[in-house]
Amino acid sequence: MLAVVHCLRAWRQYLLGSSFVVKTDNSATCHFFTQPKLTSKQARWQEFLAEFDFEFEHKKGSSNQAADALSRKQKHAAICLLAHLRGSEIGGSFWVEEDLLVTKGNRLYVPRAGDLRKKLLYECHDTLWAGHPGWQRTYALLKKGYFWPKMRDDVMQYTKTCPICQQDKVEKVKVAGLLDPLSVPTRPWESDSMDFITHLPKVGDFEAILVIIDRFSKYATFIPTTKQCSVEMTAQLFFKHVVKLWGVPTSIVRDRDGRFIGSFWTELFSFLGTSLNISSSYHPQTDGQTKRFNCMLEEYLRYFVNARQKNWVQLLDVAQFCFRVHLEGEAHLRLFLGGNQYCHTLLIIPLQGRTLTFSISRRSVNRQTTSPERT
């Protein structure tokens, strides 16, 4: 009945206003309009079919050869497949023996139809004679006589999800080695870490940020750059914003970005006597300090960027200052005292005195009287 409804919906524009006959070998369908009880779906179908002028006519399956052939197309496809395999188009990789497809090494090809593959996996892994081996031995047993595409992946997935193996097997994985923490720097700018923030809205030529952190004082430097920043350009930015001001560090921590592991970068800092510490593969937490600063910087830019997101370059200097004044504690005073002899403040301190002019003048006099004379 569903096929009738589907056809009438597809051919509605051709059948409305015309009388026609629907022939079927299903006798129950012929009594659809006379059955006493209807489900909600059947009621909707009757409401839809009321638009058409037609009647059902029963036709035996033996005489309904055209529709019967379509309903048995799976068997027809199998017959055509065997005829194709017996031909000469399949080449020398496969051949047919006793209606079975055979590949090299006299292995049988196992089709995807049914659960034949699962049964073979069970026989080569779960039975008494197999003994629940690992995926390598299970695969070796199976490939001696059978073949199907991606058989190795299926064997690995089957053995990995075997409940008996998970419960009873002893863990044989090699014990992981001890963690090797990064050495703690003893002075400012002895050890730096760096990373890139990319895929930012393009402003002029800039669409990325080079983040450089002093691991001792947590001094952060944010440098706008391009996403295609080369190794040479990265080295120039590092010398301009770090080496020129603070000197050459003894070590640099960075991830496995291609710009940090190239021969130019390695040979340059090897000549300067700087060791390059590369983070472990797929373990960005090795340089967690820089990753944390990246997250904080991205949040800061989201707070204050304009609607068109075109002023993030101008916000970098303010963000750099903001991050320094928010660090509290004696240890973080090195953030400013590492290169200067005073600490900046973000607070607006009210001046003492009646007027602003008087306060400024008095502070100037006090400064002149208390400061030692320069020679």
C-alpha cells in the first residue's frame, strides 16, 4: 500500500481527473477501502487517495512477471555478478572456482552480505582452537584462507572490543618513562617560550600574533605578524623585540611548528649558544604557560574589539601592559623590575592638596629637594 501512495504522490499531476486501474498481486491491498478498522496512518492514506478515481485489480504473481522481476532484483544482481566475474574483465587478481571468488594465494573473497565476516572473525579468535590471540595472530590466521578489503582494520576493531580479552588479559604495554620537566630559569630572560595565534581577522598585512613569554618573570610580548611568517621573519622579530632589549636567552621552548624546527632556525641559535627545547608530539601542555597566555589574550581581544574586529592590532600594546599590572605578589614584581627600577600602576591615585596645580608644584619641589645632585 505504501508503494501505491508513493506512486500517486509522484504522478499526481498526471492522474488527477483520470480513471485508472492499479494492478497488484497483494490481495490484502484490494480490500483497503472496505476494511472496518483503520490505523491513523491508513486513515491519512484514505484521505489522500480520495482525490483519485481508480480501482484495484488483483493479478496473480505468476502472471505479474514485470513487477515480480523487480522485486527479485537482488538475486538478479547476483546472477549478473557471477556472469561478470566469469568474464575476462576482472584481470589476473581474481578468478572464479566452483562459483567462489578466489584471489592470490588461493584465498576466498568474503562478501559483505550477511554476517559471514563476523563468523570468520569469531572462528579465528574466540574458539577453543584459536585461544583469543592478539590482533596480529588473529589476522595471520584469517589471511591464510580469506580476504576482503580492510580486513586488517576489522580484525583490530574486533579484538580491541572483545569483552573476554578486556577482562582476563594481562596488560603488556611498556611502562611509560618518567616525566622530564623543564628546567626552572634562575634569572629574567634566561629561558623564553613562544607560539603563534593565527586565523585572526586580517588588518592590513597582519592576521596572526607572535607571543613570546619570559619563563622567569612572565613578561609577555605580543607582536602582530602574518600567518605566512617565514623562519627568517620570525627570527628578525625575535631579535627586534627580545634580543635587542634583553639579550640572547640560553634556551627557547616552542612547539613543533615548521618555523621552529627548520634548519635555519636551528643553526642560527646553535651558533648563538641557545638550546631549542621542542615540545613532545601531540602534547601541547609541554608549553602550557604560552598556551595559557594565548587563551588570556584571545579573551581580552574579544572583550574590547570593535564590531568589525579591525582594531585588535592597536589593542596588543594595551593588552601587554594590562597583563603585567594584574600579576600580583612579590615574585611577579620582576615583571617590571627585571629591566627597570620602578613599578607601574594602573590605579588613579588622587593628589593631596587643594588644587591640581598646587599638588603638582609641591611634588616637583619635593622631588628636587630629595633627589641627589648628579655629577
